[in-house]
Amino acid sequence: MEGVPLYLIILIVIAAIVVVILLGWLSSIQHPTIGSVATTVGGSSTMTISGTTSCSGTAYWCFTPDNATGGCRYTYLQSATQPAVQIQVQDSHGNPLGGVTVTLTANSGVNITGANIANTGSNGIAAFSTLTGSVNANTQSATISVSASYGSGGTPSTDGGGTIIVDPPAGC
């Protein structure tokens, strides 16, 4: 390094130290993780699907007997006055978390035939505008699990913190 001015060597050493400090600081920043998953109905993590076998009027949910299986088909009747089924995802600080994949998974006694995956927008809400499926014969109650997965910054975060209860009317 003969012939290199001393001040240039000092600048290179200082720059190297600053880069090391910045990289250490950036690696310590935590990426957001999922704090809560809830349906927007009352802010609860549980939502109940219940209705009648009459598919008219202002019913949110419609159950139709399925003669082939002995069970019922269910449909959410979204309209101008009834919003989509919405799942809110927040980070560990209570802020809306966008870019989260929300998945609905049917458990025993119930099936999902419509779309069961949606992503949250910047408001932290995943909307399912159509929710359809079927309930097995003689099922008193069944559940659909709501889970959320987030992988920002290489730090995956998953929360299975929501449930939709399917409560078919008598005759299903």
C-alpha cells in the first residue's frame, strides 16, 4: 500500500466499520409476524354459519337439501347489503397485515366447494365473496378452520387462530 495517502486508508477502514455496523443493525430488525386472525363478525375468532332451508329474503346463509347425499348444500348469499365473509389478520402490535395467505380448511362433516384461499390487502382483510359447500347427512355441527401464513423477509409466520362453525338447520 506504498504510495496510498494515509487519509485514504483511514477512510477505507472507517467505511468498512460503518458497513459492518449497518449490516448488524439491519439483521436485528424483526419482520412482522401474525398476531391475530379473526372474522370481522363481532371481532371474534369464531363465526357461525346458520340459516334455514328457505333461500329467500335477507338470509345470509342458505341451506338446500341434497337428495343425492342426504345432507345439505350451503351457500353464502353475498349481496349489496351483505358483505363478503371477511377474515382480519393483524401483526403482533395490532396493525393490519397485508400480503397474508388465508386458507379455509373443512373438517369432518363439512366440505368446501368454492374458493378457499384469499390474500389480505393492505387493510389486513381477506374477503371470500362466495362461500359454498356441503354438510354431510345427520351432521349437527361442523367446523371450518381458518389459518393464515405470512412469509415476509424470509421469516415465515403461521396462525391457525380462527374457526367458522357450520350449524345446519333441522332436515339436513
